[in-house]
Amino acid sequence: MMKIQSAEFVTGAVTPKQYPKTFLPEVAFAGRSNVGKSSLLNSILNRKKLVKTSATPGKTQEINFFEINRRWMFTDLPGYGFARAPANVRRKWQGMIEQYLTGREPLRLVVLLVDIRRDPTELDLQMQEWLEHWNIPYLLVATKADKLKQAERARQLKKIKSAFDPEGRREVIAFSCQVNLGRKELWAHIRNALAEDLEPEKTA
Ligand SMILES: Nc1nc2c(ncn2[C@@H]2O[C@H](COP(=O)(O)OP(=O)(O)O)[C@@H](O)[C@H]2O)c(=O)[nH]1
Ligand SMILES: [Mg+2]
């Protein structure tokens, strides 16, 4: 497990100009509003309230940057698919996400979250399509796994897997911040994505 010595909110940004100028390697977290993104971040960082969780979906409309152990960044991307969002809000969201995903040089991995109780939506699949199209490494995580019993959980995981990847080559990690499920696997993937950048500096 990764030891978290420090986890600090750096800034919220809408345009690339507002992104932090640090060039630490970065892992982004994406998914629809209310999927459990903030809870997952707090959970894997062992912080209670670093990332605000909210009962009102769709409130965060900025990309939030967090610096971890002074060595890498996590970004909390604004959630998508909240109910009744007007077209101009959706367009703004799309522009912000596209700029980030295509232009953020230190981005190493996107963790795409879906609720284990729901089948992936059009928007989830579109996000996956963008990631594939732009060749961005990504990892699928099914959140709130504690909400389903074992058998149902396995069934839903299968369904989610086949929706994202009919050929079944991709894994989907079942995660819960309530029962401490999936942390180890998730960290293993994150660590792996950061590995090259986190190698101890070689002396010239
Ligand atoms: N049972 C359960 N509830 C969760 C879990 N993760 C998040 N939630 C709940 O789902 C709601 C939305 O969580 P939040 O982290 O704010 O979602 P976000 O909008 O994606 O950032 C909150 O009421 C959380 O308490 C989980 O692993 N298990
Ligand atoms: Mg959130």
C-alpha cells in the first residue's frame, strides 16, 4: 500500500492557463456526478475531508488538483451526466474535459468510475471512446461495491465489463470506501502508471 505523507489541495482550474505549473506526473479521476469520486479519493488518501463530497450532484465544475507526497498529482474532474444540465453547461464541461485530456502533458492515467449498481451510460461509453481515441491509458473502477451482495456484485461486474469491452480483455476493479474493497488493486495500477516518473533520480 502506498504511504501518504502529504495530500494537499493545490488549485481549481477551468482553463489550461489556470493549471498548476508543476510537472509532476498526474492521475485523473473521472465519472458521472455522484458516482463516489470524491469519496474514493478521500478513502485512498486516508483523508476524511480533503476532497469535498456532496449531496448535490454536479456542483463541482472545476478541475481540482491535489499534490500527493510532493511527488505526483491527482485531479478530480468535474462529474458528468447530472440531471437537467442545460446545453451550454454541457458544452462548457465538454470543452474543459477535452482541453485537459488532450493538452495536459503530465497526465499518465485516467481512472474512470462507474456505479456498480448501474449499467454504463452513453456518457460513460463516450468518455471511454475519447480516452481510446486520444490514446490515454485508463482504468475502470466500479464504485459502491458494498451496496450489492456477492452474487449480484459479480453479475454487475460482468455486465459492466462487457459494456465497456465486449472482448473481455479489460478488468474492472470493484471498489468500496465503506468496506475497504479494491484499494490495493487500485493503488497497484496507480503506482504502475507513475512508476517511470517516480524512479529515484539518477546522478549524472
Ligand atoms: N455505500 C457507499 N456509498 C458511497 C461510496 N462512495 C460514495 N458513496 C456515497 O455516494 C454519494 C456521492 O459520493 P461523492 O463522493 O460525493 O460522489 P462524487 O459526486 O462522484 O464526488 C455520497 O452520499 C457518498 O456517501 C461507497 O463506496 N459505498
Ligand atoms: Mg465530487
